[in-house]
Amino acid sequence: MKRSRLKKGAGKPRSSRLAIIKQWVAVGYGKGGEGSRALEFKTDSLTPEEASEVAKVVSSYNEYRGKAVAEAILKLRGKVSSVEFGREFSPVLYVHMPFWTHQVAGSKEISGRIFTESENKANVDFVMSVLKKVKPDELDYDSSTNTIRAWWD
């Protein structure tokens, strides 16, 4: 019997990967049937476009509104390196800010320059202001990891 091999770099297309992540999030929030849920999890790193789609899987949860959060995430394009969506008993987002220009999601740069302190502060302030509008109960910035966490209870 002959086995087929995948060519290097071959694998699941991003659209298939996104579909699997959305199903996984749905199960994590109890949409997989009785007794199926996970109270603590995070997705892999996602682009803002992917994270926007994933955020809509949870339509509402207390003050969390999936459609509004999805729209807010799209406003972060060009400012962030990645986004993780998950659950810490309630919906949570981790927004990873880039240290270097080539780390911005979707950047075509092979190598870039480090963001100045004032550029990083401006980007962080922008992301914080966008996320504040979708009313998370907790909105924090960790300067040691350059990460913003938004959590809805």
C-alpha cells in the first residue's frame, strides 16, 4: 500500500484552521451539547481578522457582545502582532503588541526596526481606547510582555 505524503508547507488551509478554532471555542462555551464546556482556555495566536471571526462565536455573555467586540478587533489591524481569544470563566482577549515593525500582523517586512517608546505608547493607548468602548470589566496592560488583556465578567 502506497502512502501519500504532504509536501513541505502543505497542511490545513487557514480557512479550515479557522473553522476548527471556531468549533473549539463553541464547545468551550457549551455549544457542543450537554456537559461540554471548558472554563479556562485560549486559542493560538490569531490575526485580527481571524480573532474577529472567533469573537462572534460567543454572541453575548453578561456585558460581552460578540459582534461589537469583533468590530473593535478589526480596528486593531496594523497596530497589533496577534490576538488570542479564550475563556477565564468568562470571555477574555489577549492582544499582543509588536516590539518591532515587522512583527505587526500582516507585515510584509522581513526585518524592521524597534518601535520607539512613544510609538509603542501611542499604539497601546489606541488599542486600550478601542477596547474600552466594548466595556470589559478588566482592561490591563502588561509592559513586560507588551500585552493587553480584556476580560468580561
